[in-house]
Amino acid sequence: MDSIFLEQLITYGTVFLFCAAIIFFYLRKKSRTSKQTLEKVATAKEEGLYEPVSLHPYIDPNACIGSGACIKACPEKDILGMVNGQAQAVNASNCVGHGACFHACPVEAISLRIGTEKRGVDLPHVNENFETNMKGIYIAGELGGMGLIKNSVEQGQQAIDSILKNKKRNVEGAIDVAIVGAGPAGISATLAAKKHGLTSVTLEQDSLGGTVFTFPRSKVVMTSPMSLPLHGKAKLYDTSKAELLELWEKVIEEHDIEIVENTKVENIFPQENGTFKLVTNTNTEHLANNVLLAIGRRGSPRKLGVPGEDTQKVAYRLLEPEFISDKKIIVVGGGDSAIESALLLKDENEVILSYRKDKFSRLKPKNKEKILQAEEDNSISIIFNSNLVSINPDTILLKLEDETTKEYKNDLVYIFAGGELPTTFLEKAGVEVTKRFGYTVKKHR
Ligand SMILES: Cc1cc2nc3c(=O)[nH]c(=O)nc-3n(C[C@H](O)[C@H](O)[C@H](O)COP(=O)(O)OP(=O)(O)OC[C@H]3O[C@@H](n4cnc5c(N)ncnc54)[C@H](O)[C@@H]3O)c2cc1C
Ligand code: SF4
């Protein structure tokens, strides 16, 4: 009897110890993860990456069950983390707003928000038909607050449907619709306009594809099929940037559509007869009965206004750095885009980084570490307190800290001086814009 009791005691004891060990390791892991996440949150606050300017996930603490599905689903690094068994935003400013986390959450504890309680974000007024307070000016895509390729594509065609329904005005000599921007929303609107036989023009300040064209990574995440006018359903889930751009280019070509690239709409002037005159940086003018703004939220690159800036060797983003070698390059700027570009170019080229301030601030920690290392091993020359004053065919002129100017041999210039947000552009056209603090743009699937 005693031996049976002893045996049972040992069995129960072993089970108890085993369970206790599992609980111990689980709690230890949870506490470590929480500690690591809180450290990252503290760094994000220091680096100014905690308060996001654009779309980002908001986690409802009363609904989150700590499944961690959102963290696994997010293809970006350290945007979300776990604290005490619940998800928490970390580097929310790096969120690209594609909502993989939102779709992955099994209990719908994540919503996508724009602006936070502390940091407001300008959003234009748009009604359910995508029309703004200015009758005849419509907005589709991310500019209205809703991110994601698929949503923008849907909104582009829905806005054209609304224009078709509201087509009361038809002033002779004016096209039915001028579409501004050729990102996912603008492309889809262009195809929808063609499908419905509307007369239209699409003006793009850069190249076809919008933000997708400038993705730093080739992977594109789409959580559900995208329906493209004149093409039908495109089941591209985990696709690539190249595949998506190829599809858009193919449909556009097949239907003989022209998208006017490298043409920025600078002003929209409402006319007395209800039409709109669009004026571009290439001095062209377009008269339209309706305008669809599909310009996203990233704005236009800020120019320095220095002589020579309009030449071919100047660019405001870096594409295909792998094809650039043996060049003398100046990168202007001190933000993450400038640093990342300089780092990508430094191994095959001679790179000068010119920054107008005396030190870097608000950089991603990894970028800061890498750029200072590059300066130390002389693979990049950093010139703080300097300003680009002119760009010549084979040289550039920099104004240095001591107010002297110095000429440097140069083949290429990359300027990363931030962007002009679309708010002023919208307000000049009469579109009302309001600052939103923590505005929920996506709540339900
Ligand atoms: C790094 C990154 C990764 C992302 N990954 C994904 C992803 O995997 N899946 C996903 O669904 N979404 C992703 N997104 C979000 C997605 O790219 C955007 O939601 C989408 O591109 C918005 O489309 P849009 O047409 O509204 O605007 P945009 O794509 O921003 O296009 C706007 C266009 O308007 C042009 N424009 C602006 N002003 C003017 C003007 N005055 N005159 C003429 N043209 C003008 C711009 O040059 C631009 O081409 C990502 C975003 C980023 C930044
Ligand atoms: S929206 Fe995309 S980038 Fe932002 S947290 Fe969710 S999955 Fe990550």
C-alpha cells in the first residue's frame, strides 16, 4: 500500500513539476518578450517613430487575446510587439498601412487608424460618393484615408461610377474627367473611365504605379483578389512589385490608353461654368467637367530651387541602385531615405552626403549606426552644415559651415529634402481638409 502511495506521489509530483516547469518557462518567456518590446518602445519614442503620421494599427486592449497573429502577419520589422500577452504598437511610424495585421487578427481587435490623440493628420472631406465639398472634385485611394492597393483600386472605379451617375454637367470643350495620379487608384479609375466611354486624361507627376513603383522591397501583400476594370479578377496574393506593374502596363497597353507621366498638376482652378482648369508644371492646361484626385498621401518631393536642379542628373528617389557604378554622387538630406540611398550607393561609387544640420536626428537606429560606421571606414564622406547651391554639368557647388563655397566633381545628384504634403494643393482647389486625431478608417473586414 505504502509503495503504491509512494508511486502515485512520485507520478503526481512529476506531473506537477513538469507543469510548473512549463508555466515557469512560459512566464519567463512572456516577461522577456515584454521587456524587449518595452525597450523597443522606449527607443521608438526617443527616435520619434512611436507617433505615426499615416495609417497604423490600433489594438483594442479589451479585445486582444494575445494570439500574436498580427505580429507574424506583418512583413515589416518591429511595428508590433507583445507586452504582457497583448499586442502593442512599437515603431508605428514605419507601418505602411497594408493591413496584413488587421486581416490576421482572429478576434478583430485591430483597427487601422490615421493620426493619434497627440498627432493629427489632415484628411479631406469626402462623402459616400467620393465627392468633396467642391461639386465635381472627387477623391479616391489613400488620400481619402484608406490605404492598401486593393482598396485604392476599388475606390478608383467606384469614384468613376459616381461621376457617371452625377454626369449632369457636360460643358463643350471640356473632357468628362481629369484623373490626377497614376497609382493603384488612378490606374483603376483610368481603366474604368475607358470602359464606360468617358473622355479623360490621366496626369502623373512621376511614373505609372504610384507608391508601388517606389516600394523598397519587391514583395507585395494582398489579402484578397483585386478586380481591375477591363481585366477582371486578379488573384495576386503574395505577388511581386514587378508582376503587379507588368499587369497594369499590359492592360493599359491592350486598351490603347495613354497615361501622361512626368507631369505634375500644380493648380486646379474652378471655372465659372462649373468646369475645372488644371495647370501642370509642363505648362499644359486641361479643361475638365470633373476631377478625380488619386494622388495618395505621400505628396511631391520638395525641391531645393537651386540652379541646375531641372537637369537629367538630378533625382528625388533612388531606383535600381545595383545599376549605378563608378559615379561621383552627392546625396542631399539627413533623413532615413537619404541615409539608406547613400548606403546603397557607397560600395560601387564615390558618395558625398550633404546635410544642412550639424547632426542626424530621428533616424532609424540601424541607419544611424551604419552611416556613422561608413564615415569611420571612409566609404562615405559626410559634410554637415552644408547646403547645395548649384548643380553644373560636371560639378556641384556646396556652401560650407564657414560660409565658403567649394566645387566638387559630380555625375549624379539625389535630393531627399522631404515632401510637400497635398494639403495646400487641396485647399487651393477649394477642398476642405480637417485635422483628424486617431480617426478609424478600417474597422470591419
Ligand atoms: C513601403 C510600402 C509598402 C507597402 N506595401 C503594401 C502591400 O504590400 N500591399 C498593399 O496593399 N499596400 C501596400 N502599401 C500601401 C499602398 O502602396 C498604398 O495604399 C497605395 O499605393 C495607395 O494608392 P493610391 O493610388 O491611393 O496612391 P499612390 O500609390 O500614392 O499614388 C499616387 C500617385 O499620385 C501621384 N501624384 C501626387 N501628386 C500629384 C500631382 N500633383 N500631379 C500628378 N501626380 C501626382 C504620385 O506621384 C503617385 O504616383 C505599401 C506602402 C508602402 C509605402
Ligand atoms: S498595416 Fe501592415 S505594416 Fe502596418 S502593422 Fe499592419 S501588417 Fe504591419
